[in-house]
Amino acid sequence: MDSEDEFMSGASSGDDFANIEDSDDDFDNEDQDLGFSQDKDIVRTSKKSYEVDFEVLGPSQIQLQQDVQIKDVADVLGQPPEAAAILLRHLRWNREKLFDRYMENQASLLDEVGLEEDASHTPSTKKIPDFECEICMSGDSDVETYALKCGHRYCVDCYTQYLASKIRDDGEAARIQCPTSGCKRIVDSKSLTFLVEDNLKSRYRELINRTYVDDMENLKWCPAPECIYAISCSVRKKDLAKIVPTVTCECKHPFCFGCAHEDHQPCPCSLIKKWIQKCEDDSETAHWISANTKECPKCQSTIEKNGGCNHMTCRKCKHEFCWMCMGLWSEHGTSWYNCNRFEEKSGNDARDAQAKSRQSLERYLHYYNRYANHDQSNRLEKDNFAKTEKKMTLLQNQSGMSWIEVQFLETAAKTLQECRQTLKWTYAFAFYLARNNDTIMFEDNQKDLELATENLSEMFEQPVEQLSAKKLDILNKNTYCSQRRVTLLSDTAELLKRGKWTFNISLD
Amino acid sequence: MALPKRIIKETERLVAEPVPGISAVPHEDNLRYFDVRIHGPASSPYEGGIFKLELFLPEDYPMTPPKIRFLTKIYHPNIDKLGRICLDVLKSNWSPALQIRTILLSIQALLGAPNPDDPLANDVAQHWKENVTAAIETAKEWTHKYATDTAT
């Protein structure tokens, strides 16, 4: 089952959890150019040319990665881990920059993050005689108080409340400052864990992890709702014109690492962005108007001629004119229904301009309709997952096949979905392709896949009683579809990687 | 709900040691709601004006900033038609160690130093940038019209 294997291969790379060696390597490589200099490595594995290497990280691994880096930096700088963590978060986990800045001017960097001296102390509260907290404006000699290194002291209750409101309400974590107005001292994680209640600690961890993933260029959150995993992938922003990095999360959600959009193979990120905008844009309405309407020569009202003769009478201003030459109808004399000025140059030019505009609209609609059609079918089929299952049960009962034997239906459903997803984006891709030999080959591939997909879809939709007889056909068609899809994606990705496609717009 | 000690103390101190040019009086039926008056700073277009504001201390004050709004019409690039104020300490730079007193002083300072580069009222800010003299003139007119005793 080709498609099955392929489906799994994506996820399996994420299976080797807690592989610290691996993640460590990742970071060492970071300063090198990870772009396409690594092509050889990509080819070396049995991966298809449109697939990319990636790894799924769970919350504990994200934590581990941070701890490893913090420890590293702490060792190199001879700073306690809390200080190293603050520094790393401050410089958005850019280790090189951190070392540079640290070597250049240690004092100013430490001052900037509010860590002038060493932060190796253990946080503890203190009682101060006649203390009055500036936040609650009360206090006494026996109130527990707390202060960071900056010495701005508040009672523990207020401090805790302050941190809680920052974490819970403002979603802040790594860059919470001392409560004093204007004090830049950052609340280190040791103080924080010392002060806040347990139920907020997990929220704090979560927020800290979030900023870590957000700050790292090689990490992205899975955009699926409620998903807790992040993906690590070495594809960088500048590579996106040459590769479409589709990754599949542990939660089975496939998405593009480049733009977090749904899987949009084989169309590059910049093109789908343009395409989606084009589809949403009102410019197409304007386009339609220019292709299908003319303006009344007198009052400029927009008029669509939807039938009848060339003798137009504007509804608004009652102006009478000829649709052909836009001239006064009264000047046409008796040559009604046969505008004799039609052959004039000005008329010709107007006609050419209109034909051209109409043609470009029709070209767009051609691609859009097919794109929308696959999108629609795909959406329907996604909802039909339960229906497929029902069908499988029904088939089992009717034909006496075993559960294993009716799995081919589920496989077919999956293949259909994948093919439609791919086909959908091939139309967005093709819309931006310039006419040449590669494009023709692409369209042949597309046509082939589309035909096969429609066939498979048709077989799939047949009444249950005919399905058992068709099992072999469906299996064959299924394999064919999967293979055609792989071929199309591989070929397209190959050319994309080599920069061989010619687009009718610029790719950035 | 009992009023937090902090609010009681702040109110007491506002009465005991008033800030020159600023008054804040809590409503009798709602001690979190204040009537505020700020005198326009000297040598600013708002000089001679007395501006009314309302101030409300939300439930989780002082963890969240007080809500403040001008009730008197004012021509100022950082204050919009509804009297809302664009001031960092009222939003992201709020600190629980700040007080009603300090916030009102900041607002008074804002009257003395309008910042058209960070505008809330775009039309006013643009006017301010394109023709300062004329904008200041309008601000003076508005002050006279809406913020003096002769104004209704």
C-alpha cells in the first residue's frame, strides 16, 4: 500500500522521541547554512524529492532542548543557569549573538537584562521593620516581603498577585519585569517558581515554551487546534521558493512548515498566498465588470447587456445609444440592428480591449473553478469519514468479507483525499505558470491524475452491493492514483528545486 | 465588597496632600469612581482651562491600570473625540506601584507635551504635524470654548 507507507513515513521520523543527540546536532548545525547545501543528505535517504526531513517534538522535548542550551551557555559563560536562561530568552535564543555581545561588553548586556551581578542566590522572603508595601499600601514589621536584585521590595502577597496577573491575564512569561514602574529588572524563573502558586507554574512553563518555539527559526507549532506538538525542520524562509516543506504532526495534521497553511503541494508558499488573495480579492469582481459591462456614455452608469438588440436605453438617464459603437442612437438613421460604424478603428480597439479582458477573466475562472471544485469535494469527503466506516461495516455484512479485507475502502478514501488536495493546488500553481514545454508536461500529469482520481471517486461511490466485485479494480486504481500523485509531486518539486519553472509573475 | 486598603489610603492621601492643579474626588455611592479636574499646564495651549475627567478603578486595581477618560472636549493629538487617552502608563507600561496621583500627573504632562508621532486622533495629529501654529490656535480656541468657566 504505497500511500499508506508514505503517510506513515512522515510521522515515523517523529517517533524516535527524546533523541537528545539528534536535537543537539540540530543546534550545532544551526550557524551553518542549512539550506540546500544539504541536498545530498536529503537525496541520500529514500525520501521522495518533495518530502523534507522533520521531527515532531512534544512538550518534554521542547523543555529538554531549552535545558540543554541553557546548560551549555551557562557552562561557557560561567553564569548560573537562571542567568543563562534570561540571556538566551532576551536574545531570542541566538547563541552566537549572545556570545558576541557578552564578550564585547559583558556589563552592559547584563545590565540590559537586569542581571548586573551574579544571580546564584536562592530566593527568600524577608521581614522588614515598619514595612509599607507600595502596592497594597499596608504592611507591618511581620509581613513577608520580597525583592529582586534591584531591591524594589513588595509584600509577598502583592508580588504573587502581580506575577499571577501577568501570567494569567497578559500571557507574559520570559520578560516579566519588576513591578516598579520603569525598572527593567526581569523576574528570573527561580524567583518566579518560588513565588507563584502551583497551578500557574504549568501555565508559566507553557508560555516559556511558546516563546522558545516562536523564537527559533527551525521550530514551529502545529497549527491544529489544541495540538501540543511542535515541528523541527531545517527549511528556512529563503528556501521557500525552491521547496514546499510539508510536514505531518504527531496529531496527523499535515501542514506547510513554511507558512503554516494546510498542505499545499506542489504550489510554493508565495504563490498560494497570492492565489488565495486573488480569490478573495474584489479585484476579480472589478474584472468581471470590465469584461461584461459598459458604461452609459452620458451618466456613466454601469450596464450589463444581457440580451436584446444594440439599441440601448439607459434606465437611469434615458440616454439612447448603440451598444456597438457607443454612439448616439439617433445618428444611426435607419440602419437599425446593424451598426455601420462597427468596422471603424475606434470600435475595433474597444472590442479588442474588451476581448482581452474577457480572456484573462476566463483564464482565471478556468483555474479557479477546478480549484474550488477539488476543494469542495475534499471537504465533503473529509466529512464522509464516518460514512466510509459505515460502508465498510455494511460491505462486511453483505459480502462476508473480514474487517481486514474491507480496509481497501478506507485506503481509497485516504488516497482520494490526498489526490484532491494535491489537484486543488496544482490549479493554483498552473495559473501562475508561463506557457512552455514543462508546463505542458505538468498539465499532462495533472490531467492524468485528475482522470484517475475521478475514476476512483466514481468507483468508490458505487452502491455497496457492487463494491465487493470491484475490489480489485479499486485497489488497482488506488495504486495508480497514488503513483501518479507521487510522480507529479516529485517532478514538480525537482524542477522547483532547480529553479526551472517559469512563472508569469515574480515569485516573491 | 470591602474596598481594598490601598484605595482607601490613596484617596485619603489625595485629599490630605493634593497635587497642585489636580483634584480627584470619589463619588459617595461608588468609591472606585472619581471626578477628576486637571488644570491646563502653564504655557501650553490648554493654559487657563480646567478639564474634567472620569476615573474608575477596576476590580483588580492596582494589578490593572485605572480607566480614565476626558469629559471635557479637548483638541489634542493623543486624545480622541470620546476623550480616550493614548498614554503608555495607562496600558502596557502600567505598574502596580504607580498610583492615581502619578497617573494624573502623567496626563497633565501629556497636555504640556503633545506627541503627534504616536497619535490617537489622526486628524488632529496630522494638523499638528502640518501646521503646528494653526493646530495650537485651535487647541486654544477649544480650551476657551469648552474648558473655562464661561463654557457651559
